[in-house]
Amino acid sequence: MGKPSVEDELSGIQSAKNWPGELNFQRALQKTEIAYLLSFDPDYLERQEIWQKGRFAGLVDLSHTWSGESSVIES
């Protein structure tokens, strides 16, 4: 008990029960979300890293078309 499955070891996925305990609730939520997404989407972290690099380089606009900043409806 407490050991990762053979499939997890072969795919390189670290299960959440092997992670050290987290006292901060927000960080614990982030870790469980990542563990959940990695269980069926192993490329999730790589895509997030690419998106973040583009965002910091100014290539991604975070405002939505329906936000007040870029209003489509003319008053």
C-alpha cells in the first residue's frame, strides 16, 4: 500500500499520495488539480509552460472580447 502502480512508474507520473503533506490549502488544491489533469493528460504541464512564456512575452492578450476593456457593443 502507498506504492505507485506499475503503469504510473512506467509513465513517470508521481501519484498525489506519495507527495509530502501540504499545510497550505491553496497549494494542496493546485497539487491535486495537477495530479488529476496529469492522470489523463500527460502534456498538460508542458502546454501550460509554453502558454506562460507567450504570456510573459506579450504574445497573449488576457482580456476577453466581452470584457469592458474591449467592448464590441457600441453605446
